[in-house]
Amino acid sequence: MDALVPAPVHAVAEPAQAFTIEAGTAVHAAGEALEVAEFLAGALRLPVLDAPVADGAITLRLAPAADQHPEGYALRVSRRGIVLAAAAPAGLFAGVQTLLQLLSSTAHGVRTVAGGQVRDYPRFAHRGAMLDVSRHFFTVGEVRRFIDQLSRYKMNVLHLHLTDDQGWRLEIKGWPRLAVFGGRTRVGGGPGGHYTQREYRDLVAYAARRFVTVIPEIDVPGHTTAALASYPELNPDGVAPDLFTGRGNATGFSSLATGLDITYRFMQDVLRELAALTPGPYLHIGTDETHATPEDGVRAFLGRVLPMVAQHGKRAIGWHEILRSRPDATVVPQYWGRKPGDPLLTDAVARGHQVILSPADKVYLDMKYDEHTPVGYEWAGHIDVADIYGWDPGAYVADAPDSAILGVEAPLWAETLRGYADVELMAFPRLVALAELGWSPRPAHDWPGFARRLALQGPTWEAQGVNYCRSPQIPWIAV
């Protein structure tokens, strides 16, 4: 019980009560609990039964309670069986992840689950990571692997950065050249790629089965060279630029023509299709680094586009620059700056906005661990595991009520990445530190204890072939 990550709210180890999985062990569930039971049964290679529960079973059940968090759960492991109860399927799934961490196997194949009791629920509602598939395209299989890795540590949001200067990665049927032309390349040149709408729907459904919400980002009105190259009419002069494959400081140089009606027909079509493909509550519209767009153009653009997001039944998220236009409090700013006292942020909280915290010097996963990291940037500093773990999101914005912090998210920008192995290198183990900040209660945060518990994940990652960074801050176990 003392090896779990993220740390639970309450756990009591009972070593004498370890449960042994035997040939006749089955997972018992009914109704809405069945889908989670099938996930667990698949992981353990056991059958699922809806027959009456007997001793020696693993039982998943929904036990609605008015005061229980929808992601909360209670787990009891004894020699006679395992009982996992929750108010909602999301809580059962979180409990399953805990149960799987308690599983161990001997050299002779005997599988046991450590005995004890766990009562648990998350600190923040939003616990996520952003994967930049625009600068470097990642396949459906790679994104699925990332979703699995997030859900294993009770992270529940995947923010997909689908468009940027270097590539447009989602099929839009009303504007087909966006993907087939605007998605044909990547940073540094070479082949790009895009997701068909069917592939995107399948990814969203795959994530939903793991209780991960996909938040798609269409970055506008800047970061739009791929769109401008695909459709010249979106440019003020009607002339398409070349496709862009650069990186580094080359940002903020492109802009949709915010004074043309066709821009808003384009946005309406894109947002309509995106909303129809995405069952989650949010659409992310970027709005960062709009250096090439006049300030009055940005305000005019948002004045017309934000109502479109609402029209399609979604809530808008934008990088924190969106606050310069003083949108209403339904808009969620995602803060990527490095100033806890940033007036934009403190004013937004005072006006009733909920915020997502992604401070670049704390959680940007594209920053190098140290000067020897083979990929990544250094403009926000070196970020090792202790740097991500060593801040309190709840205290980041002075005088902010708990309700103002929607949660935390770690962006992973892909300009320097060479493939999915580099995604894993930059995400692990640092992403697990953020998972604990987002899930575990503040009193449970303890760096020496976390470093020890994190080290115990090493053998699992080795077995799974995860290309993790062996940070010298962690006392890794020899494998």
C-alpha cells in the first residue's frame, strides 16, 4: 500500500490479508460496472461473471452516495476476496488502476494482490497532458499508448494540439485540403500525416473507455500557416504562403484574415465538425502568440468565434493570452506563463474564471531535464522530477478559491522530438510527478517518499518497454 502512485487519500496495509488469484478466480460485476470489469478481466486474463458473488472473487459494484466523488472509490483486499466500490464507473476505473499496482507475481507465476484497504478521490478535476501532434505527427497506435500511460496514473485529460504552422492533423470534410495538403509535412521536412474523422472518433472512444477526456485544439487566429497554405482565400492578400517546416523562435508570424467574412465561415465549419466529433465538454481554440494579428483583430475574432463554440454546446479553452480580450467567465484560460502573480491570471480568477495551470517553468515536458538531455528546449529552464513535484497548484494563484483551479496539465511540444520514444523520454518519469500533484491531497505530498515510490515503477516500465529517463534524482532499482 505504501508503494502506490499517486498517493491515495487513505490506505491501510494488511499484509496477512493478501489475495491470491487462482484458476477459478473471476471478476463479478453487473450493469454499468461491466465495462470496467471487462477492462480489469482483460488485464488479469480472467472471466467476467454476473452471477451471485462467492468467496474468492473480485467484485466491482456501483454504490451511489451523495457525498462521494464521481472519481472516488473504496477498495478492500482480503484473503476471501476483493471488493471495489464506487459511486460512478470513473471511480471504479481509478480503483482498478490501484488494484493493478497492488498486483505482484512470483517466479512460479503465482499472482497476489497486497491486502488492505484504500479510500481515495482526486484533488483536482482536470489532470492532463498535452501532446503536440502538429509539429511531429504521431500515429493512432502511438496516441493510444499515450492514453494508456496517462490513465495508468489516474490522469483524465488528453489535450491534442491538432493544428499549428507546421501541420493540420484532422480531416475537415468541408475544407479537405487542410489535412491532405496542410498535413503533408512536419518540422524539419519529411512526411507528416493526419487523422481521418473515423480515426479521430476511434481515438476519442478509446480514451473514453479509459475515462480520459480528449480536448482537441485548433490554434487560431495565429499559428495558422498550414491552413493559410491550404486555402489562399484565408489570407488578407489571397496569396498562399509556402508550407512551413521550421521550429525554434519562429512563432507568432502567421494570422488568419480576421477582417474577412470567409474566415468566419471557415471557423464555423471547422468548429461544427470538431464539436460533432468530440463528445467532451471543451474545445480549445489556442489564441496564443498572436503577434501577427492586430489587437483589435484578435478582439473582433474572439467576439465572433467564442459564441460559435457555445452554439455547438461546448466550453472554450484558450491559452492565457485569450484573457487580454476579457472574455466572459465561461472561458477557461490555460496559463503557460512563469509569473504566479501575473495580473491576467489574478484578474481572471477574481472575475470568476476557472483556470488550468501549465506554468512553463514547472510542467513543460519539452524542457530538458539537464544539459545532457538529447532533445528539448531550455528557454524555461531545466526541469527535473523534483521541479515538477515541488510546487503547489492550489497555492499558485494568491487568494484563489479552490474552485478556481480546474486542474493541472503538462504540455509536451514536439518541435525537437524524433519519434514516440522521445515522447516517453520527456514524459516519464516527470508526468507521474504531475499526476500525484493533481490527484493526491496536499498533506500527502512528500518528496523522499514519492521518489522512493516512483523508483518502484522502473521495473514495470522496463517490462513494458517504456523509454523513460533514469533521472539521478530517483533511487532506481537495478533491473
